[in-house]
Amino acid sequence: MSTTQDYENLLEANRAKPGGRRRAGGVALGKRIRELRRGRNWTLEEAAQRTGLAASTLSKIENDHMSPTFDVVQKLADGFEIDITRLFDVNNGVEATGRRSVTRKGGGQLMETPVYAHRLLASELMNKRILPFRSVIKARSIDEFQDWRGHDGEEFLFVLEGEVMFHTEHYAPEHLSAGDSIYIDSGMRHACVSVSESDAVVLWINTA
């Protein structure tokens, strides 16, 4: 699920609308990162060393001047030594054996980008081994991705509605219709675009 247009833009939802209002269901990632950093008494430089990101990049994220790629989100979680889901929600997640999670229609944590609109399912569960999303594919051309690349792990995509063209760096683009699926090594550069009249809808699962 990757683009380096800064998400695989995972979190364009973090940007404030004019007047300071955020999209409904959006995640205040910049504020969350700042709280985590200050809670540890880290300077931007110290946080940069721990996450492997430039201090200038962290500053832009904290001030909502850029949306991090999925790869960057993983680095943030690793650097702060927390579960990736804690970057999406400040509430305490459910963490126990024998746990379960039900996400009702229209529920989940919204993370919208110019090319995708993801809803993280089972968003209250921490330390998940997989990250399931119900995603609306808004992009209509690979040219809409200023940059696209891979990230750690593996992923699975199942087309629920419409048709998509799934691009990977080592293979020809693959046309997928409703009911079709694809499983890939996420390390390959990849991106997904809708080729149907309406935005396509997919179930997208990443390993955490």
C-alpha cells in the first residue's frame, strides 16, 4: 500500500482543513508524534537518531506539513518502541489473549490520502500481526503517484467492488476485477489504481 508522496501517504487525514478543522475521523498524527517525543524529553535531533529520519522531516510531520509514507510510519513506531496502532489512536488499545474485535459497517480508523481512502479495521487492538484495511482506490493513473516504493512485510489485496490495475516493479501491471486477489512481497515497489467508472473498493491486509 505504498507511495512516497509522503503515505503511501497513509495519513493525509492528519492535515487540518482551512480554519483548523480536520476531516471527520482523521488522526492527529503530528500532535501524537510531538506528544510522544516530548514525553520522552527528546529533542528533534534525538528523535531523528532513534527513528532514522531527518530532523527536518520530523518537524514537518509534527506540524502537519507532510504525510508520512507507510515505511516512515513503521520507522516512527520502531523508533518510539511502540505498536504502530498507537500512532493512530491515543486511546488505550485492547491487548489480551483470546481477544476479538468487531468493526461495524462504516467503522474503523479513517486515513485518507489523495490516492487512497483507508479505514484501519480492528483499530482498537494493539500489537496486531496484520493490519487490515478497507480501502477506496481513488487514483486513476500511476502518474498520480509522485513516487512509489515498497516497505517491509507482505500484503494481500482482495477486490470487493470495481476493477483495479495493480502495479509492481518486477511484473507487468495486473488487472483485477471484483473477486480477484493478489499477494505480494511488500518490498517490491507497488501501487494500485482504479480502472472502473467508480472508485474501486478493496480489502487490503499488511503484515505489521
